[in-house]
Amino acid sequence: MTRVSGFVILAPLFPKAMKTFIPKANQIERKCFLVDAQDKILGRLATRIATILMGKDEPFYTSHIECGDQVVVINAKGIRVTGRKAKEKVYQRYSGYPGGRYTETFEEVQASKPELIITEAVRRMLPKSRLGDKMLKRLRVYSGAEHRQTAQKPISLEF
């Protein structure tokens, strides 16, 4: 209670402002999730993985801090796409030399290196910055059912 020129003011002149919690890097507890990609649709799976890597599902999400978790994806060779994308979707890479453009269809990439399909889909959904590169390093993709992250005790996720 304060007095201002004879009047009694019950509330303070400037109420205490609300504080926004921004976590420090050592306050974030990281978890490890295991995702089975067998017979899952590529785009829907990639958006869920990107959300976990960015940390948008956490209550303390902050866009300029890496607060996401680690994701392990198994059975990448069993991923699906809808419609005619299996024949029409094209992956391109460049050697850096004139005429050095290489193109492969979804089916060709799935037969040779299925990990690339999920990695590229998720990479394109993450921020295009150094922070996005750090987030992508927390993604592990395996073509089969075996993985090397058993020591992290991954939590199985179902989408």
C-alpha cells in the first residue's frame, strides 16, 4: 500500500512483470527415441521426427537454442510414399564440375541407400542454419532393424 498525494493506492504502480523461462544448455535433459519406419509414409514420419529434433514438443521450446532430443530410425528400407512419387520423385546431387549433375529416382535410392531418403526429408524440414546442422547430428537412420544406440535406452515411439 502506497500513498500518493493523499490517495491510497492498493496496487503497486508497476506490477511485477512475468518472467519467461529460457533454459541453459546444461539444464536440458535429452532423451533418445526409437522410431520404426516400416510401412510409414515418408512426409508424415519426417515431420514428426523434425518436431522432436527441434524440441517443439517440449514445454521449454526456444527457437534459438537446441533443445531437441535424439531420434533413432530403424527399417528405413520399408518407408513408403503415396501416389506416383516412387517413380517420379527425383534426388539430385552435383559433383561441382560442368555436366556433373546426377539424378536418381526414389526407387533407385531406396534400393541402394535408403537412409538418405529419411535424412534428406528431415534435413529439409529443419532450420537452414548452423543450429539446424546441430539438430541433424542427433538423427541416426539405419536401413535394417539393428541399431547401435542400445546404451542410450531409446524410448519406442509409435506414429
